[in-house]
Amino acid sequence: MLAAFSLQSVGFLQLAAGTTVEVALRYFAFAGLAWWVAYRLCRTRWWHRKIIARLPPAADVRRELGYSALTLVIFGLMGAATIVASRHGWTRMYWQVADYGWGWFWGSVAAGIVLHDTYFYWTHRLMHHPRLFAAFHRVHHLSTNPTPWAAYSFAPLEAVVEAGIFPVAVCVLPMHPLAFGLVMLWQIVFNVLGHTGYEFHPRWLMNSWLRLVLNTPTNHVQHHEKMKGNYGLYFNVWDRLMGTNHPDYENRFREVTSRPKPEAKT
């Protein structure tokens, strides 16, 4: 949304179109790269790290792409609405880095990431409520063996909830648009990696203090498999505090990261 934020005088529809294009470019760039590397270039070499050791059906990929396209439009509309609100002074967004300094600029990036992780955990748990699940979250869980394209595969109502972090972040925190853009860049990278279906963390992670903080692709793929537990996004803090890690999570991570590498062909 960086380019869109700089367009102070354009209309809402132009803002929405520009924001949609920008979000789409990031989504297709990162999800496309992850798909090509994990499922084309290095599939054989990394197959032992495929958390669910089978390829996702082509129909799943098509569905993920279709719902993701709708999500991109909703993100564009929500982004444009946030920009308009900021123009009217209804948020805490600021436009000159000097207003708060570079220290807070980078601090707001870190705070935005923590805020988004908290927002995601609690909205995610709420959408798993039996009365809300079908309307909000069922579409995302149709991907039981997710691919990078599942990162934005949401039903429209869930897409609105996920985009809710846009206004929430800039209403809670003073944020420069570039700082907000960096939070969103972190989001798409982490989101795509979490849905790629491969565990890239080293085995020793689960024997170190980092397991108490960092989330892993195994954690999120297991959530897609089991339909409950493992609600976190970037960090494993809320799941640990609330006791919502799947009881087999750490063992599953160790199993995936202990698989032998395939023998090199001569």
C-alpha cells in the first residue's frame, strides 16, 4: 500500500484499484516464488521436509487462487478505506518520519508485528467458534494440505476480518505508511512460508528457547490437518500462554525434521 498512501488527492476507487494491484503484486511474487522453488525447482531435494508427504490436488490450487483473487479485492477496498480515514485525521498515521524519529519508526514496525500476531490469534480462535466457522473460516480449511497460494484463500467475511488489521494498527499505533508497509511485507513473507508445506527450521529449534517464541510451518500445517489448536501466526507465545498448542506439535516437528535426506543420484 506504499504507492497508494502517497496518492493524497486521488479518489476512493483509484485508491482501491492501486492498493489492490500493489497487494496482488506482492502476493503473486512471493507465493509464486515459493511455489516454483518448493514444488518445481527443489521438490525432490526437499521432499523429506514436506510436512504432509503428498502433493496437493490441482483442484485445491485452483480453489486457493480463486478465493485469493477475491481476497485481494477486499484487501484493496479496506486499504483504500484506511487511507481515506487517515486523510481525515481519524487514525494515528503520520506522514513525516521526523514527527516521531527513526527510533519510533522501527519500533512501530516491531510493535505492529506484535499487534498483528495478537489480533490474528484472537480473531482466528473466534472464527473457529461453531456458530462462525462455516461463514468465516471454512473456506481456508478446505486446504488440508496447503500450498503457498492458500496464504490468502479466505471466504469474503474472513478476508474482511483479516484486513481489519489495517485500520486497527493505524488507530492504535502512530505509524508512518512505510512502516506499515514493512509490517505487511513481513506478513506476506511469513504467511506464504507458513503455507508452503515444508519445514525449513532446523531440528535443534525444538530443543532451544526459540521454540517458546517462534512459530513454524509444521505448527500451521498441523492446524490445517487437525482443524483445532495452533492458532498463532508469527509467534508461539499466545498458544503456549492459552494452552492451545496441539499436544503432538513438538513431536510432529521432531518427526518431520528427523527424516533422512534422499540419496543423491549419481
